Amino acid sequence: MSTLIKVYGFHLDVFEHVNNARYLEFLEQARWDWIEQHLDFDWFKRNGLALVVANININYRLPASLGDELLIDCDVAEVGIKSGVLSQKIVRKKDGALISDALITFVLVDINTKKALTLTDQLREKLEYVRQSS
């Protein structure tokens, strides 16, 4: 599944390409789409849990410009005991050029205590299933 984002003027900086901070927003939007497709958001709410970004490593490969249509993919790269890693890529739709790629480390957090938890067996199994079916 890919998220499609069209680049508008408000995404640009003074150099007329997408501002670096906007890529983080694009990646986040794609992660929300990915969560809606693959995970049960209501399960997290019912159990007082949330997936929280702990680290992002992003590479900016090529600039994106006004009018570009960008496809953003999200895949499970790793599933650990206390964290997982998502791999995301942003490509320009018209030519498939890699614009940016990122590795996002996430943890499971108890929303009441704000403390990171061990990934539940149920969540780990679901993430492994999604990873293997990608």
C-alpha cells in the first residue's frame, strides 16, 4: 500500500523544493494510513496503548518540487522485544526516482504511565505477519 501526496506551494521552502521538515509529515501521514490498513487502532485505545516514534533516521536523496506526486511506502523492517523498525520510502510517481528513505524505530507505550513496554505477543505476531506478507 502506498500513500499518494501531491506537492503544493505550502510544502516548499525559499529554494522552491520541499522543505526537509515536510518529509517527516509525509512519512507520518503514510504511517497513519499503514496503521489503518494493518493494525486495529481501537485495540490500542481500548488497552491504553500507543505506538510512539523513538528514533528517525532519514536520508534526503533528491529534491521534490511543486506539482510532484509522491508515493510513500511503509514496511515492517524489524520486530524486537521492546521495539520495532519501519522502513519508509518516498518515490516520485512519474519516474520512480527515490526522493527519500527512512528507518523509524517505534516503541509501545502505556498512555497512562508514559512508560515503554515490551511489545505484546499479539502485536508482535501481527507485525511479523505484516512483515512476512510484504
